[in-house]
Amino acid sequence: MTSENRECDLAEHFSEDLAAIARIDVIPKILEVVCRTTGMGFAAVARVTEDRWIACAVRDDIAFGLKPGGELAVTTTICNEIRECGQPVIIDHVAEDPLFAEHATPKLYGFQSYISVPIQHRGAFFGTLCAIDPRPAKLNTPEIRSTFELFADLIARHLAVQEQLVVSEAALSDAQAAAELREQFIAVLGHDLRNPLASIDACARLLLKTPLNDKGVMMAGQLQKSVRRMAELIADVLDFARGRLGGGFAIDTRVDPALGAALEQVIDEFHTAQPDRLIEADITLDRPIACDSSRIGQLLSNLVANALTHGSPTTPVRIRARTTGDMFELSVANGGVPIPEDTVRRLFLPFTRASAAPHQQGLGLGLYIASEIARAHAGELSVCSDAKETCFTFRMPIAWVAQQAETQRREAQVASEAHPAAAPKESAYASARATFQRL
């Protein structure tokens, strides 16, 4: 094999092993300690296979002439025998050793002392940590043997960590690619779908302003309902994608004395949309609460929609909001068939429903989004379901959220003082959701 072909073959089959050993910063120190401890002049980490012996790292104080990437004929090395038996070979003085006095390898390379221990990687033989010297040396002691075995194990562990790091980096790269896809997905929802949906809604409103017969009015009204339904679905998917991408929901926390009014508005919308269903509300808030009112309203809307969909149509949906001590509590209860225990355990996961009746619509994201809104407020959404009623309860620590609101206020004030001409900009996400809600 020519030198050029040998280099190409080496690059193809062993470049990764050479690079892996080169990345282990501690190996030069290991080879230095090996030489200082034993008094030997040459030490190396070698990659050994059935037909190749390649130096991956070298310390050469005796001008042996081998450098990283250099190769010996494997059949001329004792490491080949170590690969076959898997046991260390230690020779204090070749000339006095009954097994190696006439061995071809010491004669070929001119050494009198030799030690080599196997390096195991992924449960297989990787190579050896070895040392040679033209002078005899006292090597066959428990201390030196244990030191070499410890170093060989350390090298193997570094190789394993590097391999795991490569896997992790690949997974991270895949995750980053997936995140970019999710960003694109959000952009599609927030822009490409928003515009045609707004156009459909505008056409429906325009139709209702023109003279129509009863059937035309009914069809235009149905078109508007479909637009609103589509907007709700898009907003839910937008929330889901945004929450998954960012690891949670961003909230705009501020002390809002109108939280009660926001909750009442949500309830009024359900009264208008479903006048045949009885909804009882008891909202008593004795103080302003720091929160994201629009998000709390969204949480309530999802819980009420869930109660109307899955609850008994003959019993009222009961809504209760209270401030108790340092907690804000909001609950929605309904009668009907209790939720099975196995369903309760996964009820707040995406695409999960309390039941699966054929007439039910939606993506099964409402409760998941509600639970994420609760989590963003450092709160908790829980459920209790029995034969009497099913009750979802949101609890939030008022003090913590108030601190968050104050922190946000101070940060905004500092930013405005530093850049007085810069006005706060609405995020693309918030803009998209607001557009959907206006439809």
C-alpha cells in the first residue's frame, strides 16, 4: 500500500478515533505521569484492530520516531496479542523474561521494558495504553499496574462521554430544527391564516348589511359563526405551539381592578351564545389582583366551554371566584357523569378530552391551555369529579404574582427612562391572538 493510499484509508476509517483521543485534554498529562512514574521514555495511546495499529497520542522522549497518526504493522506489536487475550502485558527486563527474551517485537523495536493495558470502549477492545524504553524498569508492581488500569479506564470513560455528547448535540440540532419549524408554523397561523379569515368575516358582515331574504340572513349568520369557530381553533393551536416552543405561556402581569368585569364579560358571552343553558356566577373580589386578566378570562372561558360540552344539560354550570387570604381561587362546577379516574390523570395533556361523544368538536387543547395559564401564574389547576359534580379549581398565590407585576413595572420604567423614544411593541403572538379575538 502506498503512503498516499494509506493516508486516505486512515482518514476514512480512523480519523474519528484520532480526533476523539485528541479532544481528551487530560491524555497529554496521563502520558507525562506514565513516563515520570515508570522512568520510561515513550508512552502512547494506540488504536488497535485486527489489522491496524495506529498511534492516537504520543509522548516520545527517546526519539522513537512515532507521532500521532503514525502506524506500525500490527503483527509486529505485542498489542496485537493483548487484543486477542484482553489482558495486560508487563515486562521489566526483556532479556531476563522467559516469555519475551526471544520475542520478535522487542528485537525489532529495541526495547527492554514494556507495559501495555487494554482500553475497553462500548464493551469491546479499543486499543491500548502502552509504554516502552530501551532500559529495564521495575514495572510489575501492584501500584504501577493499578495506575495504568485506572488511566485506561479514564480514557474509556472520556470516549464514552464524547460519544454521548455527539448524540446529545445531534439531538439538540434536531430540536433546534424542530423549533424553527414550530416558529414557521406559528407564523403561518398568525399571518397566513389570519388574513383570509378576516376577509371571510368582513364579507359576512357586509352581506348582513345588504337586503337579504330569511335564508340569506341565516346563511350569513352561519358564516360568521363558522369564522368565530375557526378563529377559536386557530387561537388554541397558536397557544399550544407557542407554549411548546417557549416552555410555557408568557403573561402580561399587572394589578387590574377590572378582573371581575373581565370574568363577567366571559360569562355574558356564554349567556348570549347558549341562552338555553343555566350558568350561575358568584364573583366576589375584595381587592385588585395582579394577573394577566385576558389570560385568566381565557382560562375561565375554556373551563366553562368544557363544562357546557361535557356536563349535564339539565343542571347549571356554577362559577365561583374568591380572594381568600393570600390566594385567588376560581372554580367551575357542573353536574353529569363523573370523569373516569384514568382520564383524570391525563386530562391536562394536549389533545385529551373528558369524553369523546360524536357531536363534540375541538382539538382537546382547552384544558391543557387552561393548565398552562395557571402554571404561568405560579398557580395550579386541579379537578375533582364524582357522581355529584365535576369541579375544576384554579388557585393562584396573590403575593407572588403581585411581586412579578411590580418587577415587570420597574423593568418597563427603567427601559422607558433609558430609551424614552422607544414605545413598547406588541408581540406578533399577542397581535395574532387579538386579531382572532376581534373576529
